[in-house]
Amino acid sequence: MRYSVGRNPPFLLNMPAIVRTEFALALNQVATERGIDISVVLETIKGAIRAAYLKDYGESVGEEEELVVELNDKTGEAKILKKDEDITPPGFGRIAAQTAKQVILQRIREEEKSAILTDYASRVGSIVNGMILRFDGPNIIVDIGRAQGIMPPSEQIRSEQYRVNQRLTFYIKEIRDGRRGSEIILSRADAQLVAGLFRREVPEVSNDAVEIRVIAREGGARTKIAVHSDQAGVDPVGSCVGQKGVRVQAVINEIGQDEKVDVIQWSPDPIQFITAALAPAKDLVITISEEEKQALVLVPEDHLSLAIGRGGQNVRLASKLTGYIIDIRSKDDPEGTRKAARSKEDQVKAKSEDEKSAKKSDEGDKSKEETKSSKKKKDSKSDQTESSDV
């Protein structure tokens, strides 16, 4: 069968024509670009038209009377109905468009923000890439794509130097109400940032072959992460570290080179778990109390500093990781007598320093009194001299 040029095929002759007006095109464009449902945009426009009508003709209508706005979603033609009667004034379309413009834009912005917040609310607990836009007092404003997040001082790492246009990975911690409405709170100090980075860098973690059981972190300094796997043939620690440490190094590159990351094997046996958590210290003798959740750890003298860590950091993180209060003592001094002796010496030293400072303050008070008395004597002598002159 042949068709002549310019004629429709037979199956199209009886189909209705699809009319795409400028209003319908603009409506679909706004809904698509803003990510808002068309029905929401239409209701927004109806509300704006009703507000515009009440502004100019509200006195004649009465505030308590209900008005119904009909809007043609194809042509954009609007009608004002009161008790099914068309009361649309002549030329109202132009007035309504001018008055309702700002209201429509404002409502669309609100709906857009609500849609964005709903999207990011489903992403709370995940990581996101962002770029620092500006500093708002102590807070840092970050561009995270469709929205801007806020990183307060409590979620920042003190050792990190932040600058404008710097690209970093952030943890979406929560969405909370702030002075400017709902705010997306970002974090660089949260321990879950490290967990999210391992999920991104380690396929075994992302597909749940390896489970991150516990994580303890002091942002910018050190992180201890305990991993476990129930699948046969899967090494959880080796999977997270990677060949020649490439996977854990990728995580360290994101959180900062100054921070150390210890990946250890989680164990249901508290003694084995505490032993792994206190690494790199070795040859530990551990006695635990399940009821009090306390552990006494005896360490060789040459491993004592490793077990405690700088400023007690290693034992502090191990305690957070295992949930036990850990008391570390030397094997050569299990009763802690050296520690008691040192504390006694410190008390004596502190007492002597207090006595010295008290003596200095007494001497200062005496010198002040002597100065005052000498000044009084001088003043009395000058008074006598003046009287004699008179």
C-alpha cells in the first residue's frame, strides 16, 4: 500500500490532535527542572490566583464565602467561581498574572527545597562529595550538589586547614531545624565517615561480605575499626587493608595523612578482642570482669608505652571499641606500686610548689606593707616641713 506525500496513514486519520500550548510546555518545564509534581505546581497557581482576586475584589465577595478557582492545565485559562457561578472580572487574567507571579515563585522555591530535603533525608548516614563555598562565622558552608550543607565547629577536625573551593568527602549526619529553617548537617569528625569510606573503597564491605562491627575514632589523630566476616575464605582485615595497603591508604588520603587507621579482627571472645584492640602491644595477660565490664591488662615493660599510646590514646580508643574499662599495668609492677609512688612524689612536689608560691606571696605582701609604711612616713615628714614653713 502506498501513501501520497503530505497525507496521514489511515490509522492516524481518526486520532485526536495533541495540542501543546505554551502554558502546558512551561508547566512541564517548571515541574521537570524543579523536580516537583505537576499537580503541586497547579495547586500553587490556583492559590496564587485566588489570593490575587481577594486582594482586589475581596470586599465585594466577602471573606467567609468560598471561592473556587478552575484552571485549564492545557491553555492556562483561569475562572473564578462562586456557588458554581462564573464571577471572573474582565481583564482579570493580566492582573492575576502580575500579582501572583511572586507568590508562585515563592511557593515553587518552597516546594523545591522540600523536595531536596526529602531527597537528602533519605541519604542521612551516607557520605557525599562537596566543595567548600564560604565561611559563615565558625560554620562552613559546603556545596553538595542540589543543596548546601553546614559543617559546624563540633563536626570539624582541628588539625585540618579548610579553604574556599576545597573539595572533600563529608558525612551527612542529620537534618535539623536551624535559624534559617531546615539545615543539612555535615561532618568530617564523625566515625561513620571512615565507615562510609571503607564501604566505598572495599567491595567486600559494600556487598556485605565483610561487616564493620565497631568503630572508634578521634578525628585527625587515630581510628580503630573492627571488622568481621561469616563467609568462608574471606579475610576481613586483608580485604579492608588491600594489596600492599592500597585500600586503607585510599581511606587515609580522604581523611588526612596525619590520621592513623588500625583495622583489627572482631571477636566474640572479649580477651581476644581486647588483645587485638591494644595492638601493636604484644604478650598481654588479660583478666576481665564481665559484670563490671572491666579488664586488667598486664603488659611487658618495653611494650607499656605502646599499649597506652601517646596521651593514653591507644588504650582510650581500645576501651571505646571493646566497651570495657581497661586498666593497664606493667608485668614487673602488677600492683601499681610504682604508679602509686610516682603519684606520691607528684603530690609532695605539688605541695612544695604550693608552699613556695605561698612564701612568695607572703614576701610580696610584706614588701607592699613596707612600701606603704615608708610612703606614710614620707607624707608625714612633708606635712611637718610645710607647717614649719608657715
